[in-house]
Amino acid sequence: MTAPIVRVQTHPFDMTQTIEQLRGERTDIGAVASFCGYVRDFSENPGVLALTLEHYPGMTEQVLQQIAQTAQNRWALSGVRVIHRIGRMEPGDPIVLVVTTSPHRHAALEACAYIMDQLKTRAPFWKKEHTSQGDYWVEARSSDTEAANRWEQTGHE
């Protein structure tokens, strides 16, 4: 088992390339689970033209690493990759990629969901949406907190 790899970057990522790098030539991997999040053209307000993601350098990577490591400790994973973009992005641009590999699908799927749920509430990112009506900072959503909290009820934090 290799340590999780976490990156925060401004440039787009290649989902297929990331999965292939993680999987490599390994024959003990029976499942790859992934989540890729994209910028939408709507949110709390319609007509999102772009969004800007800011972060707390150093702390963001540390929190993402902790989340990924916790997932790797709780599920039988072969590997974990988390890539999160920052800066200005437009609708259709990829924002975040989480990839988990495991001998079995259940572990890969659960860990992938756990990482995303925790990332949304614990990682220090700030999102500003740019619309035709003006710019505004996006507030935390209670649905994200509820999703993250469900892991406490399942024993998987």
C-alpha cells in the first residue's frame, strides 16, 4: 500500500491518466472508484459564468492528506489520489478528482464517497461564484455537513 497522493493545482487534470498511473500494471486491484466534480452553470443563483476557488496553502494539502490517509486506514485500499483545483474556472471545467483502488469494489466505493464528503466540509477552500448579477462567496451547505456526519453513524467517522 502506497501513501495517498494529494495535489492542489491551478491547471486541469487528466482523469484517465490519473487512474492509469494509480492502477499501473498491478493485478491485485479489482476495483477503481472515482469521483470527478465539475463547475456548473448554476448554483444558488442561475447564470454562473465562472467560479474562483481559494485555499489556505499548506493547510489545505495537510487536511486533504489526513482525510485520504484516514480512508486508507479504514478500508482495504491499494491506492488513493486526490486532486483539487484552485483559481478561476468556467462551467464545464473539472474541479476535483478522487480516485481509490482496492481489491474489492465496496472498499473503493465507500472510501471514495467518504473522501468527498469529508473534503467538502473539512478542507479549507473558499468558493466565489461570478454571475451576471454579481459575485458572491458561497456559504457552507447543511446537506454537505449531513453527508460528512453520516460516517460517524456508520463507524467510519
